[in-house]
Amino acid sequence: MASKIRDFVKEQGQILAEQASKLRAGPMKAARTATARSAARIKALKDPIRAVSRSSVKLTAISQSTAARLIQLQEQLVTSALTDAANQLERAARADNVKDIVKDQSVVLRATRERIVSDITQAVTILRDAGGDVRKVATHTYDSVTGKAAPAAPKARQARRKAKRAVRKAPARRK
């Protein structure tokens, strides 16, 4: 009987050992599979990350060129304002009477208003161009990262003119 008990314990020990090895192998296999998938995902991120970094470089260039253009515009504004002020003072010094100064002042105010409108137009143009460039970079980056192209804008339909048809008049009714 003791030998039967030993055999039974031995069999049960082997069964438990097999189950333990299966339990050990299962999580290891799952961990290996998960690790392989993670590695594949990380490798798949390489191209989108490159696209985003290229876009960052392009956006930096756009930002710098826009800032440079705005600084040049500011320099032109300050220079023209100082020149106009100096010219106005010179004209005031040469004026014979107050009437000439006031008349000259009205001309200067009109010219100043036109200059301000022109300067604002230039600033808006610079910013609009920068915005367009940023939109192009963003669209290209989105297309590169997602692999999807943005839907194309539908083409505007041209209205067709219907040909005029000759209209027959119905004959007058008789009573």
C-alpha cells in the first residue's frame, strides 16, 4: 500500500509539474508576443515622427521668414514716420503764416492716412502668406502621418444656359 501511495504521489507530482510548466510557458509566450507587437508599433512610428520633425523645421523657417518680413516692415514704418515728421517740421519752419501751416497739415494728414492703410495692407499680406504656408505644411504633414489625402474640394459647376425656344401662342378662343 505504501508503494501505491508513492506511485500516486509521484503521478500527481508529475501532473502538477506539467501543469506548472504549461502555466510558466503560457505567460512567457504572451509576453513575447506582446513585446514583438510593441516593437512593431515602435518601428511603425518612425516615419510619422520623421514627418512631424520635418514639419517642425518647415514651420520654424516660415516663422523666421515672417518675423524677418515684419521687422523689415516695421523698420520702413519707423523710417517713413520719422522722415514725415522731419519734413513737416521743416515746412512749419518755412511757413509764412498759420494758414499755410494748417493747409500743409491737412495735406500731411491725408498722406499719413494713405500710408497707414498701405502699411496695414502690407502687414496683413505678410501674415496671410504665412498662414497659407502653415496650412500647406499642416496638410502635407497630416497626409504623411495618416496616409490619407484630404478630400478634394468639389469643382464648381458652371451653370448652363438653356436655349430659348420659340413659343407658339395658342390661337384665340372663339365664343
